[in-house]
Amino acid sequence: MATKNEKKQAQPALGNDGIYDARSLGGGKMLVLGFQHLFAMFGATVLVPVLTGLSVSTTLLFAGFGTLLFHLLTKGKVPVFLGSSFAFLAAYFAFPNDGVTNLLPYACFGVACSSILYFILAGLIRGFGVNRVMRFFPPVVTGPIIICIGLCLCGSALQNCNDNWWLALLALAVIIVFNIWGKGMTKIIPVLLGVVVSYVVAAFTGNVDFTAVKEAAWLGLPSMENSLFSLAGNVDPGMLVAAAFTIVPISLATMTEHIGDICAISSTCNRNYLEDPGLHRTLLGDGVATFVAAVFGAPANTTYGENTGVLNLTKVYDPRVIRLAAIIAIILSFCPKFSELVHAMPVATLGGVSVILYGMISAVGVRNVVENNVDFTKSRNLIIAALIMVLSVGIKYGLEAEAIVFTIGEVTISLSGLATGALVGVILNAILPGKDYEFGQESKGAKAVNFQVGSRD
């Protein structure tokens, strides 16, 4: 049995900056900690490209590279891993690759444009302070938007489940079991476990075609077929404008998610990252990482709650461990065989996982409204929330084009339900009297936004 002194030596040493230094554990244990963070983000991160048709290898490359960029811009102080954002799924579905025409580069253009809002918000916070700026993005606006993101995605989840309901229900059951009753690391990665169990059962029952996996090389460069460079010489200006108007408003929800995650990480690590290095720096880091990823055809990045759960589990808050996980993700991105293995996943497995992910996005929106004590006895709040939800969901399922389409000059603009609802909500909140929201007044409410499935305890 280990002595008291041996147990003490097994813990990481406290550095001069007040953060536990993982290097004091030794290279081997530090590597294990890095892989643990990689596994925590892996299931959700690779699910986004599988659902949308984007490249898995490119996603891993820019999740890792984006994380390193974030750490550079935040002075290496914040233990954050950036993975694929689920909030933008509706955007990619609105501009798909249908096998005939590939519109995904236009979706990536819209996501790149949305990162500009991160830069603007970061500048405003730097100049005017976080409380003054966040009054324009209260929970009565962001909460209903988040609710509608999940509702607008649910149809595609059920269509995928219909391919094989038994595989879909198996994936769903595994996620629920480990998310509620899991212990230790299994509680952090229920999505990954749900995917693996359903995938393995599908393989043994003959529901997976591994031909592409066998033919793929072990080493190769990540695909850039959906990058903005692919539009050179064959660009449709109208589609660019439509993508920007459709997708940019979604960033209102993801910026709120970012702020909630930074609050949660600050609480976990017992450090105020909103002050040092500052919320403006973390927003800038997230925005830059998303911009670079979108330019090269990867999904939008976002801070990951699963990794916050790992921080809480291990009590090792050293950002160097996160950077090690980012490097491992970059290395994996250069293995095409691994990418094809992910792409071979059954559609029904994706459906089962998506049912709970999309549902939890909407549930998070409800939580955002409840924990911030939004008063719906006030007519202004009721009107704002009602219009956001009716426009977002109604346009998605009630109009044949799933968007409001109009022409300005020779440019055709298509506004999705989410884009319309978000714009109306922000404008109404700005002009209607009775604004009383103050950011940070309720610490629990400030942490009520997170799109991930995993432990936050």
C-alpha cells in the first residue's frame, strides 16, 4: 500500500501561477491525461462532420489547431479544448452536399462570417465592459433561440432512426445509461460509448460496409474539398449573401454558450478567467479558431463542456495537458483509414445519438430561461420569446423553401427560420422598453448554456 508521502508525490505540483503542473506527474501520466481529454471531446466532435458531410480528418486537424490558436491568444492560461459546434448543424443542413451540387463551401463561408461577430463582441467588451454589452443578448433572446435550434434539427434525427430503429434505440439507451449511472470517465463520454456500442453491434450483424476502410491509406493529407478556396472561379454571389444572412445570427447562441462555458471553467478551476486573461481574449480565441476552421472546410469550433468535466474529474487544470490533446488530434487527422472508419458508421446509429443531442440542445435553452429567472408575466418578454419560436420553427416546417426568400437587385437572399427569429428577437429586445437584465447577476444562470452531453458535476 502506498504511503502518505508516496500519495502526495503522485499528485501534480502547484506551479507559480496557481495551476497544478502536470509535468510533475511525468511524461507517461501526462500523455494519459492528454488522451483522456481527447476521448472526452472525440465522440461529439467527429459526429458533426459525419452528420453534415464535412471531412472527419479536417475536423480533427482544425479542432486541434484551433485549440492551440485559442491558447496562444489567451496567453496559455485557460484549460479549454475547442471541438465541433452543434449549434451550426442547421446551417450545414441548409447548404448540403446532395451528391449533385456541393453547397457546403457556402455554409463554411457563412460560418466564417459569423466569427466576425465574435471579434466585434470581443472589441465591445474590451471597450465598454461585459455587463453593458451583454444587456443586448439576454436569456429571453438566447434561450428561445437555443430551444429552436434543437427543434429545427429533430426531423433529420428521426429520419435517420427510421433506417434501423433497433440500432438507433441501442445507441440512445447506452447514452442515457452512462449519462445517468456512469462512473468516472464513462460519465464524461456517454456519446462516444453510445456510438461505439451501436457501431459494434451493427458490424457483427452485417449492417456496416467496411470496403472504403480497407481501401483507404494509413497516411494522407486531410481533405480540403469544402474549403472556401474550392469556390474560386465558380462562385455564386447570391448564395454567399444568403449563407451569411442565414448563418451569422446563429452565433448569438454560440457566443452565449462560450460565455457560459468560461464561467463553468472558472468555477471548476477556482480562477476568474473572465478577468484574466479576460472574456474579450477568450471570445477572440474562439472566433479566430472558428474562422480558420471554416475557411479550410471544417466545422465551427466551440468550447467543450466534456473537457470541463474531465478537469473536475482529474483536478489537474494545467493547460499544457489540453495542448497535448490538441497535438494528438492533429496527428490522427493524417490517417485516412481512421476517417473512413468513422464515415462507415450506420445512419441509424447517428439517428439514435442525434435524438438525444438535439433534444438536449432544446432542453439547455429551457434551462437557460429558467435559471436566469426570465419573467414571462412581462408582456415584452412574452412577445420576444413567442415571435422567436414561432418564426424559427414555423418557417422551417411551414414553408416549402424552409426560408423567407427575397431579392435585392440581382442578389437573392434566403433567411432561415433561425436567422429570422434571432434577428427579430435582438431587434425587439433593443427597442421595447423594460430591459432589466444584468449579466452575471445570477452566477448559476450565467453557466446555464452548454450544448454537450456529459457530466458537469
